[in-house]
Amino acid sequence: MESKIIDMIFTFTVKEGKQKLYEEVMAEQIAIAKTETGTLVYDIFRKPDGSYCQHERYASEDACQEHNKNTALQLAEWFELTEISQIIALGPLSESFKEQFGVENYLLFVSANK
């Protein structure tokens, strides 16, 4: 049976002078993500140069869409506060999802997961 799990990976920087607001918005978003059963991973990594990589894992595309609905206000603010370098989606996604987010989509080729 094919996995429905999808991973979203964002690389970005926070716009000049927006760091404090970004951290406030992310605190809200993290609090919401912790309550969602379909949100499996929600990690944000920061490099010494101040750039970020955000990794989100969802049980399915529907779970990702539910998260986006639950965090619509924060998501809109996030897009205003950041400069996105790249968005990558891993796993099975509908064409409408790919178009909606303009993501580069990779499908599983081989795996050795346990």
C-alpha cells in the first residue's frame, strides 16, 4: 500500500526588521500544529547566517490542507514576513495542491524506511 504521508520543506529568510513578529506568529502556528492529529512533524531549523529550513510532515494531503485552514491567519502573516527561497513537496499530491502552492514535487523512488 502506497503511503499518503507528505513532507513539505521550505527554505527562507525573515525580512529585515520582522524577526520578533515572525517568532510570535510561529509560536501561534506551533501551538496549533501540536493539537492536530494529522500533523506529524513541524520543525524549524536555523542556520548561523539567519536563514531557515522548515520541515512539515502530514499524514496526508488532507491533513496538510486542514493545517493550512487552521492556521490561515498565521500562514498569511508568514508569507508577508518571509522571503521564500524554495518549496519542496515529497509524496503523493494532487495537481490542484501543486498548483495552489507552486511546489516542486518529488515522488518516492526507492525506500529503506523501518
